[in-house]
Amino acid sequence: MSNSEFQRKLISVVIPCLNEEEVIEVTYQRLIDTLCSVPATEFEWIFVDDGSRDRTPSILRGLQTADPRVRVVLLSRNFGHQMAVTAGVEHAAGDAVVLIDADLQDPPETILEMLSQWRSGADVAYGSRIDRAGETAFKRWTARIFYRAINRIADTAIPLDTGDFRLMDRKVVNALLELPERDRFIRGMVAWLGFRQRPVHYRRAARAGGQTKYPLRKMVRFALDGILSFSIMPLRLATWFGFATASLAILAITYALFVRLLTSAWVPGWTFLLIAVCSIGGVQLLCLGMVGEYIGRIYGEAKRRPLYVVRERLGFATSGLSRTRRRRLAV
Ligand code: UDP
Ligand code: MG
């Protein structure tokens, strides 16, 4: 891509926010300070409010009034991080779209390097964490194990220690928006898409303020979405459990018949029986649960509900109305 071609590019920065009143203004200022020096590149800042209950929406309104490049999508309730990101991406008009958290854990300076990767031909420049400061040892360890586990069992290679912090070219964004699934594991979906993807290494900082919006419950749910959307390994595991218990059962039956018919030593072996009943029952319930997880997700997909509901949009009137996505959204 030649330099002059690059100069006319619009970059959309998507920032999902849930109760981020402490940090939003700081984040906005850091983004402006860091990126406005990029020569002749235009930016639009798309803040998605994911049903905050604090002053986040009114702060965003203020930012929008002061800066016409700020666009705000207010969702009707909390739809979750991945949905908020999806909403932002769907509203973006840029030639490239950057995803970044609102809490400054992902340093805006890294975007500069993502931009230069993009300029030199990468379709996706994804942030790869070499260090996670300010996060609990528990979070660091669970994340570490999770990313390695999912790579062993998933059908798609998902880069290690990579979150949603990334830059995507318009063609990747359009392809991403063609994936309609509800259980969205965006970092995996982008990996699945292919294209030329390059890592940009960075140190994950501590939150600039406020608390994490990912309690353990949401982390587990997110990890499950990742595994179940990218692998049928758990279903296969159920089959293997089935084989293993069936083989054991054949051995046990043979043994029982042998003892019953050919020896006089048979006694009511309730210990053995109890163990057999409990273990087989346990394995069956486990397998049923695994199947159920997938069926539940199929049910969710079958309802075909929209992924999120917008309460209000601010700042879109002045922006690239002709862009395809926005036309589709009738913004
Ligand atoms: N977030 C959101 N909806 C949610 C949870 C989180 O929009 O239901 C946003 C949050 O405001 C932040 C980003 O997603 O900008 C990442 O969340 P957080 O920093 O709490 O997660 P962590 O970095 O602790 O994993
Ligand atoms: Mg964070």
C-alpha cells in the first residue's frame, strides 16, 4: 500500500464500556494524545455502552457533544463484552477497525505498531501479551492454562495469550460480520477467518481505574463458549468414556458369570455393585451434560434473535452514511 493511499484512511476504534465512569475520559484522552499524531489518518471513536448503571452513558454523551468524531451506541441492557464489541464493529465505517478495552490495560501506543503492520500488508495485527501486570495470579494462571488447552483441542489454531485487542482490515471485518453465531468468541472467529495475521507484542498494564467486569462466572462462561464453539472434542470425549465403561462392563460381566457359574465362592458383592452403579451413573450424567451444552447452544441459535438491541445512537448522522454496514443498520 503506498503512503498517499494510506493517508486517506479512516480508522474506527471500538471501545466497549460497562460501568467505566472512572476511566472513560482518561482513556479517550490517551487515545487522542497517542493517535492524533498519526499523519493525516482520520479516526472515529465508537463507544458502546453495554447497559452501564453508573455515569458512563452521560459521560459518553458529553464526549460526543464535544467531539463529533465520537460515536456512541447505547445498548438497551447488558449484553456482554463480546456482543458489545460486535455492536461496535457493526457500526464502524473505517477502512480498518481497532478493538480496545476501555480500561487502558491495552496500551494505546501499541495501536501505532498495529497501524504500521497494517500499512506493511497485514490484514490483522493482534496484540499478544508478553506480560500481564496488575492481574491476580489466579487470572494469569487460568488464562495461561485456558489458551493452551483450547489450542490442543480446538479445530482452529487460536494464537496464545491473545485477547480482542487488535486491528482488522475492512475485508476481515466484513468477513467477521458474516459469521452469525450467538456464542461469540471473537478472537477465535478472527483466527478462523484466516487472512494475513501478525502478532504485535505488548505488556498488559493494570487497569487505570475501577474493577474488572469479568467475574469468575463470566470468565467460565466465556471459556466454555470458546471451547464449545471451536471444538467437538467434549462430545468425542463422551464417546471415549462410553467405550471405556463399556469395555469395563464386559470384563465385569465375564467375571460375574465366571464366579456365579464356576465357583462356589459367590457372595452378594455390594461394594462392587455400588462402585459400578455410581461410576457408570456419573459418567452417563457427565456425557449427557456435554451433549446438553451443545443442544442448549443449538436452541439459542434456533431462536434467531438479534445479537443485541440498541437503545440509542449518537453521532452517526455526520459520518460515512453511505457505507454498506451502516446502510444495513439504517443508521
Ligand atoms: N465489558 C463490557 N460488557 C461486559 C463486561 C465487560 O462491555 O459485560 C467491557 C469492559 O468495560 C472493558 C472490557 O469489556 O472495557 C473488558 O472488561 P474487563 O476489563 O473488566 O475484563 P478483564 O480485562 O478484567 O478481563
Ligand atoms: Mg480489563
